[in-house]
Amino acid sequence: MTEIQVFNSVWKFEGQRGKATQERYEHRLFEIWKSHHEYNKSLGKGFQVKCHDKTDYNILEKVEDAGLLKRTRNYLVGKFNRSYIKNHSLFNHVFRNTDDKYGNWLKSNKQNSILQSKLLEAENIDIDIIVKNKINIIQTVIKRTPKNYKNLCYDLSKLKSISVDMLKHYKSLYEKLNTETSIEDMKLLGFLKFDEYGLPNGRPYSLFCFTLNDKKKQKGISSNEKRSEFLHRVGLSDYFEVYDIKSQVPKINYLFHTGDWKNNNYDFYSEIIKDTEMIKHLDYEIQRGETEYTEYNDSMKQLFMRIYFEKVSDEKSYLNYYKEKSKRDIELKENYQDFKRFQNNFVITLDIWKEICNSTRKVCGKPIHNLIWWYCSLLEAEVRVELLNRGKKVYNVYDGFYFNQDIGDEIDKIVMEKSKFIFDNFMKPIWL
């Protein structure tokens, strides 16, 4: 079959909701077409597309089957899992024809249909269903999936008992934040929930969270909109980052175990480095923040995240780290001999890795794993609503807050106050 025949055979949307589904799929396709450029085209690597949920995966599958995007390789980095190149000739033939669907979409002021469906979903959350999640007996789930419950350092039954009131409270805060902004791309999507195993999951986000930080070099391939460009597009060009919760995940984990909120002068990543005695004797640098993949230096933040979210032994987590690093360096150096020379001098040994793991637990406390994203989101929502109540429309990319004047000191005080509220009401009550 010709390209157009293949497209016609695949790009079919039948049934009662066929038209609405087609519009949603085409909207997402047009979004990709507008914002994703070819990267390193001479090497045929293409660009990555970030998938927000299962719907995005379904759309990409259909787009690929129809021949509009051609996959160039598979890999796994967070929510990225493929790279593509565009089939411009087919796209132009289909969507830039006499009807010019794509051109009309560019000119249209219609709101993002995917965004609207997410907002509608958020507005109609049934808290009781989220809490029960079709799982009434926790013990039954434990028998079926013991590895998911191994070494939990909080009482899941107590979490479920307080979650009804907690989730209702935060649903109202998220609704307030969404009501108070007319900028659709700044509205919060998603919600806190229990996953299929009955464990806490989910983290509200806005499309602002998928922008690229202008101050940082980008790792790997990415084609998202730059943060400054996004702010300019939505009419907030005078906004800038006024506050960042330094080392948020370890800081909140430490709060959970102690009730003590460390101020922004205390940096957990740096403290882990100081506490790891073996690092001091290395002719090798482990940096506090993020490092580029083109360097062999490791970032303590990256190491921490791997150690924190791993639910396996230190030996197994080290093996996983080693495999990923080896694969990454082979890919980026594109010279196996160079990599072999580096591999033979792999500096972070298992003993050093174990000591870093021990220092991480010593400095930050035992990990609460995915539950941490609930508490991160709760704190962020509490701070923004309090600022809103004070007449300040602040937006955030997770732990970074954006406004058009420096109110960092004010935010710092609110963070301290709200962290105590969250500890007293939603952390301490679920201690083992």
C-alpha cells in the first residue's frame, strides 16, 4: 500500500465518540508537530515526546502506525521512551491540504482538549473511590504483592484512615488554585491517589512543569518549550523564580521522621557528601547538583534519587546503577574502546556505594518512597494558596516558585509554617 493508503486505513475513529476521539488525537499530534523539532538529524536520532499518561501512549501508537511519525530508537528515561522523526510529506498531504486542519488549529483559540479533559477529571474526583480504590482489605493485597509492601516505614492502614479528610482538603485547595487562574496551561492536572497495589501515588502538575529551565544545560534530547518562552506566551514575561525549596525530597523525608524543617541554608545533598568518609579519599569528584552526561563526575542529587527510590538491597541498586551508567556512557561516547578504558577504572566501588547509601539514610532518614510526592504536593499547594490569600498570584514548577517580584523571605516563612501543619496533621499520625 502507498503511504496515504496506510494512513487512511489506520486513521479511523468509529463509534459514538469517534469524532471527539479524533479531535483529541489530532490536537495532540498538532501539539507535537508545533513544538518538537528534529534533534541531531544527521545522526537520525530524532526527538523525544514526553508522555503524560496512557492516552498519550495510545495516541503515539496510532500516529506511528499511520506513518506520521517514524520511530528511530527505543530507550527509557523517565517518561520518555522513544525518539521519532517527522514524516513531513505525509503530514502536509493530509493536514495541510485544502481544509488545512493544522493551519486552522494554529489560528484557533480553542482550549487544549486534553487539558480540558484532565481538568474535568480533577473537578469530578470521587474521594471515596480514590481512598478505597476497589481494595477493601489491605492484607489481601499484601499477600498478592509482598514486594510492594516490604519495609514500609509508615502505617498504611492509618494513612488510609486519615486520607479521606486529607484528600478532600487538598482537592479544595487545588480547585481554588485552578479557579483563580484564567491561564489554562497553568492549571493543575492529576491528583493524589492510591495505585493498583493500594499504595500512595500521583502528583498534581501543570503544563508549566514540562518546560525547560533556561539556567540549566539540558541533558540528552529534549524539545520542550523553554520556561522563559512559555511565560512569555501565557502573558507572564515579567515572572521569574523567586524561591526554590533546596533538596526538597530529602528535606521532606527528614521532616517526616523528626518534625524538624531545615531552612534553605541546609543542603542535604552536600551533607551526604560530607558524611561519606570514603569520598574524601577519592581522586574523583561527586558534585552536589546535577552534572552533564558528557562528564564522568557524578551528581549527588542523581545518586540520592536512585538510592532513595530503589526498593532493593544496596548490592542490587549498585548493579542497577552500574548497568545504567555503562549503557549511558557507551551511547554518549559512541566509542567502545574509550568506554572500556573508563570501565576498567570505575571509581565508585560497591563499598563506596554502600557507604553513600548509609550516609543517605543517616542524614535524611529511612525513605518513604512514593509517599514523598504526596507531601511535596501538599506543601506546594499550601504555600501557593496562602500567597493567593495574601493577594499574590504565584505559580510553581514543583518546588520552584515564580512571581514578578522578590518575595523569597515571605515564602520562606510560609514554608516553615506549613511544613509544621503537614507534619502535625498528616505525617506524625501515620508513624509506625
